[in-house]
Amino acid sequence: MFGLFKKKDKETVAEDSLFVDMHSHVLPGIDDGADSPEDALELLKAFEQFGYKKLIATPHIMGDFFRNTPEIISEKLQELQCLIKDNNLSIKLEAAAEYYLDEWFMAKLRSGEQLLTLGSNYLLFETSYINESSFLDEALFLMKSQGYKPVMAHPERYTYLYSDFSLFKKIYEKGVLFQVNINSLSGYYSKAAQVFAGKLIDNCMVDMLGSDCHGIRHIEAMKKARISKHYKKALQLNLLNNYL
Amino acid sequence: MQVEQEVLSLPSKETEFTRLKRFYSIYEKFYLLLMEKEAEFGIAKAGTIPNFVILSPALNNPNPIYPKKFFIYISGLGIGIFLGISLIAIRYLLNDTISTQKELERSLHASMLGGIPEYSKEKMEVSKLVVDKNPKSAISEALRSVRTNLEFICPNKKKKLIAVTSTVSGEGKTFVASNLSGVIALSNQKVILLDLDMRKPKVHLAFEKENFKGMSTVLIGKHTLEECIQPTSISNLSFISAGPTPPNPSELILREEFDLLIKRLFEIYDVVVIDTPPVGLVTDGILILRKADIPLYVVRTDYSKKSAKRNINKLVKTIPKLCVLMNALKAINTYGYGGYGYGYGYGYYEGETEKETIISKIKSLAGVKA
């Protein structure tokens, strides 16, 4: 009885809109996202206007360019949280990371180092955009064997999957969750990304929607994406966003 | 009285009668003439026989018997199909280059390491180091993923010898060698790049340095190794240029000094990358490929010939570790069958290049050289 009610409740929430964004680069100065705390604040305000209640910042962690550590991230998070308080914003801010699938990420997985996760052990990772990673299978195995739930960031933007839609299915069937970028739905990145994002939604292969917001340009683009047909369709899916 | 009257009118009646009689005789004559003529013509008509016979009346056919519409349409369609097919066939036969990654992968026995997008910012006369200038570009991103994949091919090995080759020159061998060295160096490994393409040395051009001494002079013992190592803009990356072209490049590589040199370099460096001569023409490249931990074969989109694939498949028999890298993937999404081709869309961190590419596309369409 309780379960039944809970499920119904969940569905109505999901239908309304997204309250939680789980992929953004708002923490200032540590990756290619927001440059300054002022920029970050501007982005947070914009998210609040969109109706978001919670934002999970996911800075890049990449071996050669963005050598972020949990310490750096939590420090930046606290700074920005203070700023939120000072400016009387109501949006909640948390932080995880977007791991790039490279040698360093593999090393972290092999050593069993504690990784930054969102919600209940969801691990956000991205791969190269152009070339398929030879380590994907091993990485997925290591992630799952350590109790993480792997979430692949913006699969619709990986051109190495473009030759055939079945490649997406193959990866999805390995037990990865897919996070699609909201801005892909309006063709912001490319026509191909839009088409594949749409196909993923049509095939119910989307588990999370993320803004992947790097700056105000993405906020502007989101205004267009949020009225697209596939955005509305995606909200009908059982997205995990609002439970994070 | 009455009789008298009548007698008196007789002469006038007489004249009237003769007048009418004259008219009567004229008409009678004329009528007889016509009768006569009619009889004459009737006889003439009856005497003429036509020299033809109408068997059946003429048919009124609404469709022209010539030109035959149907025949023209059919032959037009046939010629159209034929021309279309022959155009495709001619283009297919003339296009003997490899144009997509999919095409390359098909029936390739070597493992595919990945692709690198075309460098489209400017026209490059000589290969250049680009990964340090724009670490966020699609090329850097692609090369980094190649580096990660190299780790997969050759795991748990601290010291690595990578040899880069291609079928002929111009396929991006030096570009790949220098930039791949660059991204490896950026990952905190000490890297040295050796230019062994002594016939057409190019590596020093990529780093904008001199080529008075280098591999050739080291191998003949004229200079020491230390003298020839040149620094680059990336702190972990050094290189040795090819040096002056020797008369016998293959012999120099065969010498024992070469193996010793590699051994010595591994005392200082983690990774040695060799820009190898193209293997399509000369054999010295193959010798180096055999020694390499990771032999890399560069194929360039729309430039390398399809025969390169045969060459690779032949090489794989003796060098099973051989990996293939596709250079200069096209940036434009081509709507082909089954997907979108191998366009890579916009830069890795989009936003920085999006508008630029649209403008540059228009420019290139208009024939303006940027």
C-alpha cells in the first residue's frame, strides 16, 4: 500500500519538472566551467529561476589538465555554499565529479580509492569524444565490483558511437546508466547529438538529464532546449534526477 | 361599233405577237442548247472510269505512330539509370583513397587505435606541435584518448618504444609522432622523439629548430647523444632531429649503435617515439617497427590509397602488434546511410569553436582563404 502510494508520488514529481541537476561545472576556477565566484553565482541564480532546488556540481577530473582532488572540490564547494548563504539563495549545492576515463581514472579504480559520487553511489564518468576507449569494459567492471553505479555522461556526444545506434544499446546493456545533456535536445552541440539524444529518449535509454553547464551560454541555450518536444518526452521517463 | 374597234386594234396586236414570238424562239433555242450540252456531258461522264477503288474509308487514329512516346520514355529512363550507375562506378573507381574509419576497419587485420580529426584552424605547410598551444582542442582530446588506448595495448610496461610510420610521406606521420609525444609528455612521462626519416627529415621543422646534427651524426659517432638532444616548448619532451641525410640510411639503422642508443635513452626517458620512414617505399621502417613495443601505422582520410590496407595486412603477419591510426577525420557530419559518418562535431569543450567553424565554413565555401 505504502509502496504503491510512493510510486505514484514519484511519478507525479517526475512529470512536473526537474528539481535536481546532476551535471554542471559551476565550481569556479577548477575546470573549464565558471571562471569566478561571481560567474558561479550568476549561474546558480539562473538555475533557481528554472525551478531547480538542488544542484550537484561535477568538476572535471582528468589526469593531465584538471587534476582535481576531493579536497580541492570540497574546498570550492564550501566557498560557494557560503556565497549562496550571503546572497540569500535557496538552491542547495552539492558536489561530486565527472571523471574522464583515462589512465589516472583506471589507476584510481584499481587502487580502490574512494571516488566522488552523487546520490546513492552514482559515479559520473565521461569518455573520449572521438575514440572508443579500450578500457571501458574494465572500468565498468571495476566500478560495479566496488559498488558504484556507473553513469555515462552525454553518450549522445560520443562520435565513435555514431556509425550505428546499436552501439549505444550495446553499452547500455552492459549496465551503465545514461545521462543526456539537456542542451543536446535542441541541437546546441551538433545535429547528430540532437538526433541521437532523441533516439535515446525514444528508446527509454535515458536515466538522468543534466545541464552540463559550463557558463551562461549554456543557460541561454537551455531556454530553447527546455521547450523542445524531446525534453518533455524525457520528463515522462523515470528519471533519477529528483531522487539524487 | 364594237367590231370596228376590234379591227382597229388588230395591227398592234399583230406587232405584240411578233415581239413575244421572237423572245419565245430565243429562249427555246437557248433551252435546247442547254439540253444538248447536258446530254453531251452526261455521255462524257458515263464514259470516264476512275483508276482507283476505295476498299475502306480512311481511319482517324488519335495517337501518332511516330515518335513513339513510350519508347522514348523507356530509353530515357534506361539511359538515365545507366549514366547514374556509371557515374557512381567511375567515381568509385577513381576514388582509390580511404575516406571513412568504417571503410578502413573493414577487412583490416590490425587493431584500430582510433582517429584524429583534421586540423582545420589554418593550413599547415609543415607538421606542427599543436597539443601544447590548444590543449582543449579536438585534436588534443583525440590524441589523449589514443594515449590512453596505448596503455591498454602495452600495460604494465614502464619503458615504451613507439614507432610511427605510414605508407608514403604526407599522411601525417610526423604530425602524429610529434603531437602524440606531446600528449604523452603532458602526462608526466619523460619523452624523446627521434627523427629516423633521414631521407625527408621533418621533425625539426615541427619544433622550429635546426638540423645540423642529429641521428645520422650520432650513429656514425661524430656527435654524442647529449649534444644532439634538443629541448621543446613542452618541458618533458625532447627530440633528436634526423641530422644531415646520410648516403646509407638503412645501414645506419641496422648498426648495433642504434640498439645501444635506444638502450641509453631508456635510462633517461620513459617513452621513446620514433618518426620512422614510410614503409611503402623503403624497408628501413619495417626494421624499426619490429623493434617497437607499439608500432603505429598512420592512414590519412581521403589521401591514403586503398592499397594501404593491403600493405597493412601484409605487415601484420610479421608485426602482429601493429596498430592503425586514422588521421585527418573530416569535421563535417555527412548524412550517410546508417548514421552520420565520422564527423566529430564541435570541439571537445564546445562553445569556443562553434561560431568560428560556421564562419570559416562560409568562408571556405566562398573561397576565401583564412
